[in-house]
Amino acid sequence: MSMFSIFDISASAMSAQAQRMNVTASNLANADSVAGPDGEAYRAKQVWFEAQQQGGSEVGGVRVSRVVEDPSPMRMEYRPEHPLADDDGFVTMPNVDPTSEMVNMISASRSYQANIEVMNTSKQLMTKTLTLGEN
């Protein structure tokens, strides 16, 4: 493992968390979308991470392995006047839980920020190491 692996590891984590924030933003934006292009209510998406090795070492980063649809049941709202209501007056709504999505967004944002701090600290330590012999 090289001395610069920390930057690759942090960069991979930042990339994965950025994708997580994008998926979460999409979920929040579609929280009330009754019908999409396919005529169905929006189904929330979730990001799956997996470890990734860096240069044959056991130490590595993280990457998004896939983005999957949330299998939780859709919400049913009673709106008999809605044009998409079923025979009983219920409209199928997205299975997006705004509270969980906001927690997800905050968690991804904090993780992203922590990795920025790791990069900044590593850069400072490397700079200090280079200046050790100058005095």
C-alpha cells in the first residue's frame, strides 16, 4: 500500500456518498409522485455499498455496487376524487419515507465531510513530513 492510498480510499468514499445523496434527493423529489412515465407510482431507491480493494491490498475503499428499488409496500391514500383512485377510492402513493430520507441525507453528508477532513489532514501531515529536514 502506497503512502497516497489514503487519498484513493477517501475519494472512493466521497464518490459513493455523493451517489447516495443523489439517490436520496431523487427519492425526496418524488415523494408525492403518483404516476411516473410508466404510469406507476414512484418506488424509492436505495444504494448498496461494497468494499473495494486498492492495488491488491486488503485495505481498500468503497463503491456503490448497485441501486435497488425499496421493497417496502407502497402507501395507500384515500382520495376518491383523484383520477387515479381505484374502485375503493385509494390512490397508490410512493413508498418514500421523508424522515428516513432526511436522516439518510444527513448521514451521507457527514460521511462526505469526514472524508474531506481525512484528505486535508493527510495532506497536512505529508507537507509537515516534507519540511522536517529544513530547519
